Amino acid sequence: MIKLNINGKDESLDAPEDMPILWALRDVLHMTGTKFGCGMAQCGACTVHLDGQPIRSCITPVSMAAGKKITTIEAMQEDQVGQVVQAAWREIDVVQCGYCQSGQIMAATALLTTNHKPTDADIDAAMSGNICRCGTYPRIRAAIHAAAEKLA
């Protein structure tokens, strides 16, 4: 039995220690907001926070999360920065297909939690590895700047 803290709630999972966090979330806990993209930590669709830091949940085993806090896209509606980021996403109309957006929002929220005035270079560095197949990168950057202005 593995004990995890997910979105502030303690969970006991009957799962192998090497199971990726992504599959524990999706298959064991039925939390489908975090998406499977590539399975190799290269696209960012599976991004969640582990103790506030963005990680790729498709390659991170649940054993690495023991004693730490996992935060998923489902908790962003309760997070002040997450709320502002999601509002900016809607305001700028970022989403096209939407598949990658939970990972994009998680990466943007991690950035804006520590940096309320990111430069374009800061945004590029924080968002690198989060792929948007629809190519909404200019709107993603605009939404992050809009959220930063509201948080400043």
C-alpha cells in the first residue's frame, strides 16, 4: 500500500511502487485531468506539481512521491495562482483542441507562483518541453503575461 497526498487529501493506493504517478492518478484514482501524451517526459501533457515543482508524471514512480504533495489540474480551481491562470487562458482564448492544456496550465502556474513578472525568456524556459500540437504558443505567452499582470 502506497500513501500519497494528492490535492491535499491523503490517499492509500494498492499499486506497485514503480507505477508512474500518471497511471495512479488516471487508472487507480480515476482523475482524468492529467493527460497521457508521449510516455517519455517530452511533451508535458502529464505535468503535475510535486511539492510545488512541475514534474512529468508519466515517468515519475509513485514511490518518489511518498511524503510529498502531488497537485493536479483538478486542484487549480482552489489555488489562487491557478485560478488567475485559468481565467487568463479563457480571456485570451488559448485553447484549440485542449489536450495539452492541463499540462500547460500546471507549468504556467508553477512559474507564476515564484515569478510574478516573468520575461519572455522566463516563460520560454518554464514552458519548454510543453508541446502544443495546435501551435497556440503566442496565446499561451500572452495568457501568462496577462495572469502575471493580475498577480503583480
